[in-house]
Amino acid sequence: MPETRVANIISYIFHPLLIPTYVLILFFNMSIYYSYVIPEYSKIRIIGLVFITTFLFPLIINLIFLKHRLIPSLQMKMREDRLLPFIVTAVFYYMTYHIIKQLYLPDFYNLYLLGATLLVLIALIINFFCKISLHMLAIGGMTGIFLGLSLKLMLGIPYIIISIIFVSGLIGFARLKLKQHKASEVYSGYFVGLTILLVLFLLF
């Protein structure tokens, strides 16, 4: 069915492990002073680093888990399947945070990666009790980040925020269309991600 195919494409494009890379690309392309002071070649290197450490490495480890039958599939439909991938992702996110911290970038770049690590750990804890949508957790966190930046630094970025909210709706549709989650798991994932990252940015 066409809708199912579109839902799959959306799910792949906005895979949770890709969200940190997308966030950094948006950070580096905002019309603010913090973005202008970083040389273009440095931006490309940092984005490449984040892509490798937050997407490529965790993906490779998960493929190894799959090969050795430590997880049944990359979709991780059951809560029990998510434990090892969550731990691996949290480790790589935290490692990336420490690497980026050494580059002396503006604090909110580091804060996002720390917040992303926190989200994975919170998802790990929640996973012991119930299942939530990781896609929605990630895009909810992305929404919270840019809302927090807008409020705290008084940035005029309404189009970015509206675009992220629109994409959030598309992802929610995709996860429901593919029957990967119940509506409650989609909404709760988005709410948790948005709330945690928004509060983190407003407090720090």
C-alpha cells in the first residue's frame, strides 16, 4: 500500500539515531552569532563525527547483536529486545558528549548531547515498565531543544519550530500506520522527549 510505503520511508529518514545529526545541522545553520563563529570546515567535521558516533557505530553494534541473535530484529518490537541497544546507544551518546565538550563549542551544543544521553537512559528505565515510541521520544526531544533555545536566548526561529512540529506529526502518523505503537505510546514518547529537553535547556 502507498501509505505504508510512505510510513516506512518517514520512519527510516527520521530514525531516532539520526536525530542528533539533524539537530546539529540545524544548530550550525541558524542565523545566530554562535553559528557564524565556527568555521565551515569545522562544522562539517563535527557533523561527521556526530553522525559516526551516534548513528553509524550504534548501528554496527546492533547489526553484530542481530548476527549473534542477541536481538531478534532491528525493529525491536518487544520491550525485552531493547535493553542492549539502549545501553550501547547511551554509551556512544555520552562518549560523543565528552568529545564535543573538548572542542569548546557554545554550551548548548554540549547540553543537547548530554540531554540526548539522558533521554536514552530515561527510555531505558521506562522500558522496564512499558513501551514508548523511540521515534517520538527523539523528535519530541528535538522540539524541546529548539523551544528551549527560542525561549532562553530569545531567538526568532518560529519556522524551525513549526517545521519540527509538522515532522513530528508525520512521524507519529508513520508509527501508527505501521502498527509499531499504540497511540498512547506515540503521545507519551513525544511528551517525555519534549518535556525533558525543554526543562533541561531552560534550567541550564
